[in-house]
Amino acid sequence: MKKILLSVLGVSTYISIHAQCNELFISEYVEGSGNDKAMEIYNPTNSAINLSSYTINRYSNGSSSIVNTLQLTGTIAAHDAFVIANGQTTVEQGGQSPPASPALQALADQLDGPYGTNGAPMYMNGDDALTLEKSGVKVDIFGKIGEDPGTAWTNVFPYTDGNGTWITKDHTLQRKASVTGGATINPTAFNPLTEYDTLPENTWTGLGAHTCSCPTGINEMDNSISVAIYPNPSNAGFFNISSSEVIKTVELYNVMGQRVLQKEGNRTSKYITVETETLIKGVYVVKVLYANNRATVTRLSIQ
């Protein structure tokens, strides 16, 4: 991939957008009612990854040792998400353990459990640390291993349930797009809102797909494509893009390398209008994506 050094954005933007992006990480955590539990992992790399050396592990109720392990199977494609859901299909334990929702299980690439079998980390209930490990090496950590937060980790220091609002229980958590790699060191204190956005309980919107600031393996300087952006600078709340190729997607990145806007084309037009009312004044990288993994990158100033 050819590197882009765009004037005032310079090397820092390139490094921010491309930092890490070289290993699988946890991209979504579902802690719903009953046994409606799931986890999504994301492949930010430009190659498919065989999952045979990866496991999901649960360190429950403050344990410093693994209590449950699930061996992952299959392959995860480049820039794709892989969903693991609780696999319980019958009522167990005297009616206290209901089956997981068939609608949630239908979204899964792999089912976990049922409880008591080889697996079952997807029986977490808000106070369990989880890890994604490769050949026994932690590539991502959710929660804090060795800490029992009570009912759940919260949004107020020290992030245990004696303070603040429960976050890791009765919520779906989606990894922020700016996160480009996993947490490989057990945190001193786990604040779930640092890297995750919250959705209400039993919300599975977007499960199976993830937005990430990692590059998509495209040739970012395809000089064979003619593209024009106008007005530039823009102070009208929008800008237009006209290209010699059909426009697939438009992405905007700020000076920190964070993707702040994405708009899909209609897959037939070489023209698109992008609204910018929600963006602050400043300089942005505009990445225009086309078919066959091609793209152009240019700069936009919003005044």
C-alpha cells in the first residue's frame, strides 16, 4: 500500500489511521436477558485468518484462572466480523436457565455451550472478565482479570458496582471505531466506556458487522481515477464529489485519524453529495472507495 502524506495532516494522520490493525480483537459484547449472550470479534487485517489457534476464555467472579474455554473454529475473512453466541436450546437447571433466543443464535457463526460442556464462556453475566487468546497469548481482554466488580463494571471510578451505573450487565457494548487493536495488558482499572459505546439490553443492531478505522487494503493512490471535490473549502454544510468511476463509499477522517463520517453511494452514480452539518471546522481526509479495492484520497477544508 502506498503511503499518503497529505500536507497539514502529514505523517501523524497516517500513523493514527494505520496504528495496530494487525490482530483480531473483540468488537462487540452482548449481555442480554436470560442466556442471550454473545461476542463479536473483528479481523482488521487484509488477509483471512484461520481461527484454529484462537480461544475465548472466561475468568468468572474475580478468578485469576480460566474457568471456561471455547475453541474457535472456521475462518474469518479480511475486514469481517465473527459472532459467537450462547448455544443453549433447552430449559435447564430446574427452569432457571432458559434457552438463548433463536433470533440471536441465527446471527452466530459459532455457538457456545451448552453449560457443562467444553466451552461456555458465553454464560457471562456482567461480572466476568473475558479474553481472546491466540495459542495461549492474550490478544484482547474485556474487563479486569482477577477483579470481582460485584454485579458489573460501571462508569464511575473505581468502576465497580458500588459506584455509578452498571455498564457490563444488561447492555450491548460496541467497540468504538477508533479502536484498532485489542487490550493485551490487564488494566489497573477497567472503565468500559473508554473503548465501548453502549446500547440497551437485548439490542443486537449491527451484530455481525463492525466499523473500524483500520485501512481496507486498498490502493489509496489510484492515479487512473479522476475525482473532484467542490466546494473546497466548504462552508455550506455539504460538499460534492464528481468522479470518473462509480462511487461505492465516501469516508472522512479527522486530524486524529478517526473516521467521523461515512456515506454509501448508490453503486451506479459517479456523483455524490455529502452533508457535513455535524462536523466542526477543520481539515479532513476524504477517502473515496470504488469497485475492485480501488480508492482515491484527497483533502477537504470545512470553514
